[in-house]
Amino acid sequence: MAISYNKLWKLLIDRKMSKADLRRAAGIAPNTMTKLNRDEEVTLETLGKICQALSANIGDIVDIVPDTSQGE
């Protein structure tokens, strides 16, 4: 399975927020933003901070997508 933060980026656009605005509002480190940009895993604590900063639920910012590279 893979992670996608496309919902997060769309939410930021809808709210006219930049990624830097989000980083400051949620109090997350620059290297964590890099992980988010690369659709890499981050801690649940980080996702919680983002949800709190945006007044959103976790399902509003992240999707779990099936990994199509496996031949299951």
C-alpha cells in the first residue's frame, strides 16, 4: 500500500494556504514537509497536528492507495 497526501494539497489550495503556512500553523519541521511532498510515511502525531491546524479529520488529508507494482 502507498500513501497519498493529494487531499491535503487540495485542501490547502481551497483555503488559500501555502505549504509554509501549514508548516508554521501545525508546528512541523521542514524535513517532515519534505516527507509529505514525497508521499512518504509520517507519524500519526504529525498528522494529528495537521488535522488540528486545519480543523480537519485524517480522512480529509490522507489516502491509502493500493500498490499496483505488486502482482497480488
